[in-house]
Amino acid sequence: MLKSMTGRVVSINISDRKGVRKTPVKEALLKTGYGMEGDAHASSEWHRQVSLLALESIRKMQQMGLDVKPGDFAENVTTEGIDLLSLPVGTRMAIGEDTELEVSQIGKECRARCAIYYQAGDCVMPKEGIFVRVLRGGKVREGDIITIDI
């Protein structure tokens, strides 16, 4: 029997360069098999098309005294209310009514400290971020509901 888990989009974030803090936008277009339009990480050549990080992870960093906010860890989508690390690779989710995404990687290995590490003092993205492929594109907006059937 399937059960649903829901959360919400706190922030949508893009940048035209890799390894830097992203700028929040009210909405963005996810393109099937590609990623977030206008973002440096979008590519049909790999499986890390869109990145997600929980607001709960950012709050941990804030409690350590860091002055950080959504987008500062270079995540495309900041979520709230979902334990992202509990989702196995292959899990499908919807953001809003149009999109379908599939978890493609949990965390990542950072070979060198990026600008985010030096700007923020630490980076939770390698440990607590997840990556998805875009199976069906569409608009995503701040405040959208995220639905996961598990």
C-alpha cells in the first residue's frame, strides 16, 4: 500500500555559474531531461539535473552561528517538511501539478572546497542534499506542494 509524504517549496534558486550561492526567484521552468532553465547545473548529459536541500538543514547551520539562507548552498529547490535523506534513489516526486522528478543521487563527494564552503564556513549540500532528474517538466513556484508516494 502506498502512502504519501508532502512538504512544500520554500525557495527556488538559480545561478549562471557553478559553485556559487544561488539567487532566489519566485518561479522557474523545469525542462524534461534537462533541469532548471537558466541554471548552470542544468544538462541533459548527467543525472544531477536539479538539487534539493531541506530548510531544516539550513537551520542547523544557522544554529551554529552561520549567516546563511536558502540558495546559499547552491541548491535549486529549498524544501520544508520532507526528510530528503530518507528517500531512496528512484523515488518519484511531484512539485506542484505539472512536474515529475526522480531521485538520482543522495549527497555528493566534494573533492575541493568550493566558494560556498569558504563563504558560509561549511557546506551541508554534500551530506544532506539530494539530486533529481526531470522526468516531466513544468513551472515550479515558491510555495508549491511537493508530493511523494512511498
